Amino acid sequence: MSHYCLISAGGTGGHLFPAQSLAEVLLDRGWRVGLNTDVRGRRYADSFPHTVEVTETSSATFSTQSPVGKALVLPKLLSGATRALRHMRRVRPDIVVGFGGYPSVPAMVAAWLLGLPRIIHEQNSVAGKVNQFFAPRVRCVACGMWPTALPKGARAVHVGNPVRATIKQRAGAPYIPPGDYPMQILVIGGSQGARVISDAVPQALADLPTNLLANLRVIHQAREEDAQRVTSEYNRHGIVAEVKPFFADIARRLSEAQLVISRSGASSISDICAIGRPSILIPYAAAASDHQTLNARSLVAAGGAILIPESLFDSRTLTEYIASILRNSDAAAKMADAALSLGRPTAAEDLADLIISLIGGQSS
């Protein structure tokens, strides 16, 4: 009988994408895999292999501003934990892997109550609230960034952030430096898009010297409610741009880019490094413990990225940095090499090895 891993993740792509990558590896090794998520995470479940059994449980976050919402958090989490408990008694997973966020709470609580082997994967440089709570209560914390700030008593292992199979297939794809030929700029704001980036990028590109602008094509991920406005801005400036809320072929878009403009979420940085592309990073200012700035520190220190704090971010500053990269092909190539040097395309395999070691060393 093959081993069964129950993955608990939800909320955003930052939690679901590395979970998907682990699922792909474990399935290839003959494991059975289940995904426990919430209604938000269910949106990403379709990208998981079809053999992954998906169950949905109720979840909630204390960050809601509504008094009624706050009062319903504990009942929702308890309801979710009860359902997860019944599910685990039926499927008896060999190990439960949490990827953080409140949607992972019900499954992690159920696994704790049942005494099942469990670990968590923390994507960011600072553990989120849920992972901070569970970190001392699991066998180990698999860390995507290093070093990672964890509570006392937690055992940390650096494995990197798993990247999806489509990213791994293009890992280390040859980089074509900027030059006097068609070039592509990829703008990504994380799975939710980023309004501050969408507001600044079209004008920043429009202010580039004509000889650079004439060669540019833009691929821009924007929030659904912003997409039409951003498209209109590009059209107004005569810039060739494709604007969508989500790109299913992001690996291809990354591999074809001369420059990436992005938030510094853990998954975005991991994808950029796995393929190896120069980037301009704008950390999300409201991120808990400023973890997006910390996520970017190694890449910036290695010379693979330029960081612009959101407080200093505007179209004029962005224009200057974009021009400095597109005008210097040698420097851009060095940035690509620096990013690639930090890539960990085998992170999912390393996480799978860690999981196998925790249950006795058998792969299936």
C-alpha cells in the first residue's frame, strides 16, 4: 500500500504553488496525495494533478475588521477542524504537511489531536502567525528562505521553496540580454496582482527613451478590477502590452523576459531565481514583519535584483532603473547569473526526501 500525504494549504498562490510542486513530486514517487484547503484555495486546486483528492474545510482569519466576523472565527475553525478530523480518521495519512495561512489550521489541529506525523513549510523569511504557533509542535519546519525567523523550540531545515513543474522545466533557460531587438518586460504582483505597481509601470515605460521603448513588449499581471484601466494606459502611450489577472504559462513568460518587475513574495522570488532573470523588486509595505523586504535580501546582496521600497516607489524612479538595466547588456547578464546562482529548482525533491526520512525512509 502506497504512502499517503495530506497537504494543508490555502488562501493565496504563495501557499498553494509550493504545495502543488510537492504534490507533483510525491505522486511521481508513487505516493497518494490529498489537498485540504478552503474556499479561496479551491480556486487554485484545478492546477493540481487530477489524482489529488481535494477536500474543503471552513476557515477564517482574525485579521478581519468586522466584529461579527471576528466572533465567527473560532466557530469556523472548530467546524473545519472537526471535519478534518473525520476525514483523517477515514484516510489515515502517513504525514500531514502544512503550508501556512489560516486555511491550514483545521488540518494541523486535527493531525495534532490524532498524533499524526506532521511538518510545516514556511515560504518567507519570517514565519507567519499560524506557522509560528505550530512550529514548536511539529517534527520540523522546512524553510524556503534562509535564515528564517522561527520561535524558540522549532527545528529548522533549509530546503528552499518548491517551484512548479513548469518552472523546473525551464530552470536555467538561456538568457538573452537586452539589445537593439524586441525585448520583453514581465510585470507580476503576486497571485493577487498589485495596484501600486499597475499604477506606476505604464507611465514609467512611456518615459523611457524612444529607442528603448520601440523594442518593448509588456506582459503585465494586474488585478481583474484594474486590468481594463491598465490596458487603456498602455494603449494611450502606444505600448504593446498583454494584461491579464493571471498567466497560466508564467514559466514561458519568465524565460522569455529580459527584465522582471515584481513584488518580492517568496514564490515569485523562487521562480525568478530558478529560471535566472534580472528583476526590480517592490516589497509589499504592509506585509507582516516586512517579510517581503527580508525575502529579497539575498537576491539583492548577490546583485541579482534592484529593490525599491514602496515608500520611495514612483514612475520616475522606476524609469531610471529600467533604463539602467536595458542599456547595459553585460550588467543585465550578470544579474541573471546572480539570480540563477540562488535558485533551488530541486526544493520540492528535497522537501519530499525530508518527508520520507521523517516516516522511516521508505519512498512508497
